[in-house]
Amino acid sequence: MPAVILKAGREKSLLRRHPWIFSGAIQQGDGEPASGETVDLLSSHKQFLARASYSPISQIRARVWTFEDKPIDANFFRRKIQAALGVRRVTCDENVSNAFRLIYAESDNLPGLIVDRYGDVLVLQSLTAGSEFWKETLADLLLEETGLKTIYERSDADVRELEGLAPHTGILRGHLSSFVFPITEHNLRFNVNLQSGHKTGFYLDQRANRLRLRELAKDKDVLDCFCYTGGFTVNALAGGAKSVLSIDSSADALELCKENIALNNLPATRHTALEGDVFHLLRKFRDEARSFDMIILDPPKFAPTAAQAERAARGYKDINLLAFKLLRPGGMLVTFSCSGGVDAGLFQKIIAGSALDAGVEAQILEHLSQGPDHPISLHFPEGAYLKGLICLRK
Ligand code: SAH
């Protein structure tokens, strides 16, 4: 097996069990390992540290499969998959939902591999040279361990480029009669489009938060900003909201939102869909002195990495400040950031600044996060990206 020797002192992150080795930490390698090939990571004293997949092009040159001296083969991956499925068996309630994240890459000790389950279909996303190298083996193991028959591949995320991988989508195993079908989430139904839906089809990470919102929405006038296909909107209506106004810049998303309301036999008379830019419409509503009892802000990623944090902070500040102004006293702001580059502490500071500049007093009632099917490894904090706050305007 090829070995990669690290520079002196650069083994520290591995000793803390962080799974990444950057190109600058490498002193020398045995020739040039192939894309995705398994390599041994050795300290400058040639001590074994970990076994990893090699990414010849990426700045993240190696990702650890294991810190133990054991073979990386089908059996190894079977055990990792079994461990990940075991966690979901404990945390995911199949009586009320049938769509979950089954494997969350580094956070489940399988760097580069994302597997989501939508009903009887698995959607696989391979993001790195290592997961690509083992993709066929992983696909077979996934079917064996879940008992399912179909895998659709959605390896179309931009980050593949950094690994020198072209996008790839299509059926990897089995058959699909339709790319669009309904899933169940906490007893509500949502149509998911595996080909064109965001991420692998749906924002599974918000499942628990959508249920929480349902519990809080009764008799409220709700504004759902960045509504996409209506995850929060449908839950607000199901929770007995008096009215829901949903905004998205995508006309297609708004159509799907209306379909999802109909799919659940919820009252369309209480719903309005508005196509437009949230930044612009919140200003317009402020000028018209409109007000709401509950406002949801679930924008797309403003800052993928810390480098864009400052610009992102201005974006979050802008919409949250306007939202605070539109909230009636006693109203709730349910606000999210999915920017990896903005941590929970910074996000809370931005929201505090927004309330201050809006001239309102507010309290945090609850901190929200990604659901337990998106677990966070203690050694890989990068896996935590979704943070949310429920704030009460006094
Ligand atoms: N809350 C949704 C997910 C939101 S995804 C759920 O639970 O499923 C972000 C959405 O924001 C996308 O649908 C995208 O079309 C929309 N969007 C992005 N920029 C926007 C803008 N400036 N104004 C309005 N919508 C925007």
C-alpha cells in the first residue's frame, strides 16, 4: 500500500481524530497514488497514524477511513454502514416518516458518502475521490444492508470539481417507475423530485424543525420566506395557522408548494404564494406597515466557508432586521443559517444586532439544529452547519 509521510508536527489533527490531511502537511509520498486509492498516513518518524483515501487534485489530499491498522475492504465498509444504520434505527421514527439521511459522510466515518432514503429508494451522493473509488462496492452493500432494491445517484454537487470529478446522475441499481413521488414526514406528505429537487431531493435536515413549527403555528398569521416546496408552509397550515404567505424567487418551487398543500388536503384559501426576492419584499412590507405573528427565514447558504462570513453576516442582518420590524409584539421569528462559514455564536450575535437595530426587544426561546439523522462527529465539527433560533419579540 502506498504510504504518505507527514511533515513533523502535522500529525496533531489526526491524533485528535480529525479526518482530513491538507496537501501542505505532506512531506513525501510513495510515487503518486491513484485517485481514491487507499494510502497509509505515517508520521515524520514513520509511525502509522491512519489509513485514508487519496485525492491527488484536492487541497484536502487525504481523508481518513480508519485510525486502526486494518484492511479497507468490503467488510470494513459493511461494518461502517451497519453502524450508521444502527444509529438511525434508534433516532428515526419510521411510523411517522419514511425519508431520512442514512449516511452523513465524515460524521458517520465515511468521508464523501451521503445516502438519503426516500421511501423505498436510496439516493447516493459521492463527493470525493475515495467514495468514488468504492462506489460500486458501497452500492451493493447498501442494498444488502437495507433490503431495498433501488439506488439513484445524485453526484452533482459542485464540490466534486475540487476532487477532479465530473458530475454524475442516474440510476445506479434497480428501477424507478417515476422520479417524482410522495414521501411522508411526520404524517404529512411531500412530493419529492429525485432528479431536480435541491440537495438529494428534499431538505431532510429541517424535519424536526418543521414539526416544531407546526406545534407553534396555531391561529397565527405566518410569513414563510424562502419557502421552496413548502416544508414550513405545509406544517404551518397543518398546525392551524390562520394564514400563510409563502415567498420564493422560484415560480416552480411555488407551484410545488401549492401541490404539497393540496396533497395534504389543507385549506388553500388560507394560503398565498408570492414570487419574488425576499430582500425586496420585506422592505416593501415594511413600507406598507404590514405585520405577522410568525416569520420564518430559511435562506440558501450565504457563506459556504469562513472567507465569505462577513458578506453573509450583512445578508442575515438585513433580512432579520426587517423581519423583526414586521413582527407583532408577542410574535415569533424562526430564523436559520445553513452557512458552514457562520458558526452558532456568530449567528446569534447577528440576530442580536438585528433586533437592536430594529429597535425591538427579543428573547431566544429555542435553539434549533439539524436532525439526529445528520449527526455531528465530536472530531469533525464541520459537520454542523444548520443553526436556527426561535426568537420572541416582546
Ligand atoms: N425552507 C425550505 C428550504 C429553503 S431553500 C424547506 O424547508 O424545504 C432556499 C430557497 O430560497 C430556494 O427555494 C430558493 O429558490 C429560494 N431563494 C433563494 N434566494 C432567494 C431570494 N433572494 N428571494 C426569494 N427566494 C430565494
